[in-house]
Amino acid sequence: MTANKTTDEPDAVVDARGATCPGPLMDLIGEIRTVETGAVVALLSDAEKSTSEVQEWAEESGNEVTDIVDEGDHDRIYVRKL
């Protein structure tokens, strides 16, 4: 994992704070479908299961979780479309 574009400048941000699972994951999937291969999408979520759901989905779908940042009241999950 590198500390370049991944955590500083995602190509897109999905703010799903306040949504319950599986809403944040569905929002992320919708955004991933619109970006080009190699793009990084940051998901902002305060749903308890988002980190595990996103990691599981990424493994199954062939994408990559590059970083998870705990921002106190929510998580910022970076996913690279592969």
C-alpha cells in the first residue's frame, strides 16, 4: 500500500454517512461502475459493518481496498477499481 493518491486525492467520494447497511456498499458499487479502471473511490460511512462488507465485496469482485481510515465518527474506505 502506498501513501500517494490513495489517501490524499480519491477520484471520487461517496458520502454514505447516515445510511444503514447495505446502503453504503450499494452506493459504492454504483460509483465504482462509473469510474475508469485504476480509479480510487473513497467511501465515507458510519455504518458499523461497512468496513467488513466492503472488504468482502472487494475480494469477491476483484477490486482492492487500499486503505481504511478511522475518522472518529465515520470510516473513510479507499477502493481501487481493478
